[in-house]
Amino acid sequence: MIDFAVMREPCARYAMGLTQAELGEPDLELARAQHRAYAEALERLGIGVLILPANDAFPDSCFVEDCAVIAGDVLIWTRPGAESRRGEIALLRDELRLDFASVELTNGILDGGDVCQIEDRFLIGLSERTDEEGAGGLGAVLKTLGYRSQVVDIRQSTLLHLKSGLSYLGNEIVLVSNVLRGHPALQGLRKVVPEDGEEYAANAVSFGNGVVFLPAGFPRVAAAVRGQGFEVIELQMSEFQKMDGGLTCLSLRFGS
Ligand code: CIR
């Protein structure tokens, strides 16, 4: 169960962030409204939310998930793959005074968006933002914490991060894009596969209590996830999709 989340407001330079989406310029006011609606949806679930102030030095800094991996009661600081995002770690570390043990990765690059936990196992995507060294370093830390890990190479796909195409919903069910559905690391799991045109909805947040956040506007995925017994809450994400961001990247989620 998730009981606490950290978010950061989109900054005035949000539109200067990295993107390959080709969906046009984001509307900052609408992005802020969508961000607030996300935070309110968390609060309605009884989750405590800390919203950090916008920081104009880092246009992508509202995508806090890329800065850390949470494994049980340990936080692992990442090494973001994009040069322009490296400073987000020090910023967040200075602002967060959480009562949490933390570990730092020391080699390679790794974005939190490339890390997907499935029960006591972590899948680590090799991508444009995460290399073998970063993945190996995280795998070693996770091992000391008692978790298994497995690498999933997504470099031949168009996915930015592993979690752009994979979400663990719970009960051994994954939401997975067509391009990853056959990966051996997912063997034995039940799969919900978005149809063509709904791939963006493969990035979802599951809270471990049967509730799942999905982006609004992907009705077939929403119906399929509801069909697996989950309660679905749909959130408007258009202004984050324009910047290659999904639901998971907007929060760092803590819980047991
Ligand atoms: C970036 O390219 O870094 C941001 N514009 C989007 C990051 C999205 N993060 C994520 O999916 N975990």
C-alpha cells in the first residue's frame, strides 16, 4: 500500500524540457491544473502528498520518479541519463529530509522510469537513459536488500523508459505494450495489452489496494483493467504526454 507521495510542480520553463513526442507545445496552465488534479486524486485515496516548489533550472524536474528508486524502506538515488537532468538529484536530496535510509548509485546512468517492481523482483530497462553499468549497480544494491532483478533491453523499441510500456497492476497482472509482451521476464504473468493507438496507457500507477490510475482517453485499456477487477481512476495527462511523461513519473511513491 502506498501511503505517501512526493511531487514537484511543473516550472515556468516546462516547455523547454526534453521530448520526442511531437504533440505540440504544452500549455503550462493546463499542465499545472492536471498536476493539481493528480495530487488531489492521491489525497482522496488517503495518501499524504508533498508538493515541492517548481524549479526553473530544471524544466523536466516535475518528473520526480526518474530521480529515485524506492525498494521497501530504502531509497536509491539514481544517475539520470539526460545531462540536463543530472542536477535534479542534488536538488531533491537537499529538499527531502525523509526519514528513509538512502543509497547512491556510483556508476553509469539510470532513470527511475526504467525500473518496474513486480512483487519481490525488479525489472530494469536498458534504454537511452539507462546503461549496463547503471542497471548492474542498481541490481547489486537491490540484491543486498534481498530483491532479485532482471534486465529488459528496450533499446530496439521506441519506448523512452521501461515503464512507458510496462506497469505492474498487482495480483500477477501486468499492463504491457505489444512490443514487450513476449519478453521472458514477463513469463507466467497475466497480461493486459493496449491495442494500437492506446499504447500510452501502458503507463499506469497501481496502489496495491485494487485502485489504478490510468490516463484519460484510452477507453479500451480502462475497460480491460476494470475487467481484471481493478477500480480505475482516469486522469487528464495531455500536457505531460506532450513532454514524454506518464502517470508514474509525476510522483515518487512510498509505502509498504
Ligand atoms: C524526459 O525526457 O526526461 C522528460 N521529458 C520525461 C520523463 C518521463 N519520465 C518517466 O517516464 N519516468
